[in-house]
Amino acid sequence: MDLAHRKAVVVGGASGMGRATAEALAAGGATVAILDREGSDGKDVAAEIGGTFHAVDILDFDGTEGVLADAVSEMGGLHIAVNTAGGGRVQKTLGRSGPHDLDMFRQVVDLNLVGTFNLNRLQAQHMSANDPVDEERGVIVNTSSLAAFEGQIGQVAYAAAKAGIAGSALAMARDLGPLGIRVVAIAPSLFSTGATAKFSEDQVAPLVKDAAFPKRMGRPSEYAKLALAIVDNPMLNGQCLRLDAGQRFAPR
């Protein structure tokens, strides 16, 4: 899909991998709406790239529907959706203080998996209204994690949620294929975003020692490059792509 004159939403676009993707989409000629939390840098990022900002809490499922609809209406359509919002908390299935807190598990799954699926079903609905170009109406890019495949100790909730994103890519692509909508997930390893961006070289080294090459954390721009490659290549569909420098997570 050619980026010129396309309409894109980036959920989580105020920082990190989402911000880098929003910037790359805008540089390629797309109109971009950034959806992120109130109080984020979303307004500033949107102003820098000539896009719009829409405050959203993706755990407010009904509210998210209205915010997305407003963003799409303002742009005049939706062709590309990149979803990077999420996060996790660490707790063992059974620890010294007892069994894993069930509410915490639900919160992590709601934030990462249910929140992403809620966005996907709504994004697909908006895309279905497009006139097809080369039989294609839209593309959805979701964010999984290497934890989906090699969850570490204490990551049971996060791993379950991210595995759900990875595992649903093919099923969703099959659901939406007749409409000309593609679905691909990206599973990043450790990336220099948020708190990890402040890590020293000494702190980073043991975290990436198992990577084949390069032995460093990923850069947000490298996530953005893959997201744009997915948008560009219509044969990329129904799968989860590892973006990990050949790294395999150890148990801890």
C-alpha cells in the first residue's frame, strides 16, 4: 500500500515505537492521527508531524470506540492502523506471598489483548468502507512481544496477553481477507523505549548477551521500518514477525 494520501492511526503514538512509526508514516505522505493517553506528549508529536491528537484510554472500551470514530471522521477515512499501546506487571503464578493476583492478571490481559482486539474490530469496520486499491482496503499492525514465545519468570500474564496477539493474527487475517484487509503482528525484543532508554551500557549488556547480532536493544526507528515494510508489501499477512536480533529470552 502506497503511503501517499493514506489515512493512518497510531495507538500509543506519543512515544517510543509508536512515535517513531507515526513520524515515518507522516514522512511517507500519510495523514496521521495519534491516539494516546491524556497528559502524554501526543499533542506535541502530532503538531510536529502535521497530524492530530486524540486522547484515549484503551481500557475504556466504549470510550475508545467514540475516540477512534472521531479521529477517522476528521481524517476522512482509515487505511492503516498501528497499535503499540500496552504494558505489563511482574508476578509469579505462585510466589512467597501466595498465588498470582487474579485481578492483576485480568488487567494485563485487558490492557494488551482485549484492548488491542477492541481496536482491531473497530479499525476493520472503518477500513471496510474504503474503495479497494489493488483489491486492498487496509492493513492492521499489532504489537506482540518475544514474551509471547519465551515468557520469562514472572511474565505469565504479559506472556499470555502477547501470545494472544500473536496467535490471533492468522485467524483475524482469514476473517478479514475477503474484505481486502491484512493483519500482521510484530514481536519486538528489548527496545530502547521508556525507562529502558535511560539504561547505561553496563545495564544493557547482560540483557542482550543472548542476541546473535546486534548485541544491543532495538531502536524505535527499527520497529517503524518494519511497520512500514508491512504496509508496503501486500504478501505480508496473517503472521507474527520477530524483531529480535536473533535473541531468545532466557528464563530470567
